[in-house]
Amino acid sequence: MKKTPLNQTHRELGARMVDFGGWDMPVQYSGVIDEHQAVREAAGLFDVSHMGEVEVSGANALAFIQHLTINDAAKLVDGQVQYSAMCYPQGGVVDDVTLYRFNESRYLFCVNASNTDKDFAWMQQVLSEAAITDVTLTNRSDEFAQIALQGPKAATILSSLTDVVLADLVYYHFCEGTVAGVEMIISRTGYTGEDGFELYLPAASAVNVWQAIMTAGTPQGLLPIGLGARDTLRLEKGYALYGHELSREISPLEAGLAWITKLDKEDFVGKAALVAQKAEGLPRRRVGLVMQERGIPREGYPVFSGDREVGVVTSGTMSPSLKAGVALALVEPDFAKEETDLEVAIRNRRMGAKVQRPPFVK
């Protein structure tokens, strides 16, 4: 099983470790509810070093990225981050990604951990088939550790460890600077819906930086956060997760990502299929569901309207903030309207749910 540079640190903190897509990762430390509330009310520290990083460089880097991804990378300026996705020719999703622009000839993709090898092979294949020259792809995943500091006190905690003026670093932008004496990429991004930062740093410095942030943040209420709370936090905000709301079988339009699917830009892999799908009408749509009865919707549970099965839950949990079950689901378009009453079959018992547009927690 693969291990991040912080594996021993997690064990020393008493984390419960699990196999997460082939990685030995912490699922919780003090408990999911405790950790979830810490991020909403103070701050949490996440080890996300299992995520992959692929650098694209060369004179035609932008032309390649425009062909590879569905968003319009030409709108990025230096120091800006963009949420995007790569699609197969039939319109299914290879992976969702964040894209960092350093300059016109240098970009960095952050990709999902379990997809890193697949994504890198796909990028190489697309580059080869497109016959775009003067582009270099480099898988830098083993060089980087990645730490995410999230929560309303994240900026206060990080400011005590860096000379970077964090107030100048706006959402979905990044810079290169020093934290705890270590040169790194500081990105104002995250996956919790709270203010916060994602730090890309040399793997060999991960333990020292982690400990420095914990020392600075513990008096502010900072806690280490595991995968369990990471999932409840992203679900409360309605964020898609690859393998659940996104997959080879689910298009970005079905997944509610039309806002990043730029069908009016130049040709890209999957564009023809997505244009056709939009013209023909989507067979299903992603919706949010809030349970009206006490039950926890889980992935794979069927969704009903009357006696008719109209969809399936793709992710679900008990929201620590709402104290109610929330879910993301794919349903037939006629049942996707907000406030529609549906039912989720939980352990063979149907329980009432209502369609609600995420985020579930503002």
C-alpha cells in the first residue's frame, strides 16, 4: 500500500488508518463530528499528499490543455487556478482537475489520487494523437507533499508562519512563497467550502511543516482532519467526487458541471458527444436531496417517485451541521426540479426526501 510522507505522523496522532484507493490514509483522529465542526468553526489540517501533480510545459502548452480539458484555460492569468475536467470522446469523465497557470508555457494539474497513473497515460495519449509539438508532460506526484489548511481561522494561523500577504491572495489564486521556512506553492483553494489554503511543498519537508502549522494552530482550535470529515464537509457543500458524481459513464453535463463545460470554445476531446447530448436532452441530472425523515441515504440506494424508480443516490451522509440526511443523486430530468418530493429506499424502507439545490449549508 502507498504511504504519504506524513504516514508515521498520523499513527503517532492515533489516527484510524484505512485503505483508500491503495493509499494508507487516516479516516479519523478524534472523530468525524468533532473534526467536521472544527473546520466549520475554527480550522482543520488535512494530509492530501496522495493527490497527483502533472506539469505541462512548452510553447504549445496552452493549445494542448485547451484540447485536453473542457473549461477555457485561455481565460487564466498567471497565478490563477481553474476547476476543469478531462473527458473521453464519448463524453464520460476521465477525471476532474484543478489547473494552475504559472505563465504561458508552464501549467500544473492537480488530479485525483487513484486516477494519477490513468490520467498521466491519458494525457500522453491525447498529446500523441493530437500531434501537438513542443509540449512536455512531467508526472511530479512523487516530488510533492500536499497539505490543506481549511476553516475560518486558516488565514490567521498561516499568517504567523509566512511573509506572504495572504489578504492579497484571493480565492482560486496562488503564489510561490515560504511557510515555516520552506519554499512552496500557496493556493487559496480547498474542498470544504470554507476559506483556506492548499500547500504544495517538497515531500521531505512535509513533517516539519505539518508540525509547525499544528503548533501555531492548536491554540486557535486547529485539529487534524481525516477522510471521514473531508467527505461530510464536501457533501454539505454539494461538491462532486470522482467515482460517485463523475465517472466514465457520467458526463459533466449530467453531473451539473455545465458551468465549466465550454461548448462554445474550440474543439476538445468529448465536445461532439457533449454537444449532441445537450441537443438531445440529458437522460438524467444530478440533484441534491435532503431527507424529510430520519434516515441516512447511502451510495447506490434507489430513488422513487411513487412506485416508479427514477434515480439513484451517488453520495450520501448525515450532515453534522443540519442533523439531517443529505445526498447527491442522479434522477430523470422530470424529477429534478427544486422542492420535488421523492423517496429514498433505505434498507428497503422508503423515506421522504426533497430536492434541494446545494450547497445544503451556506
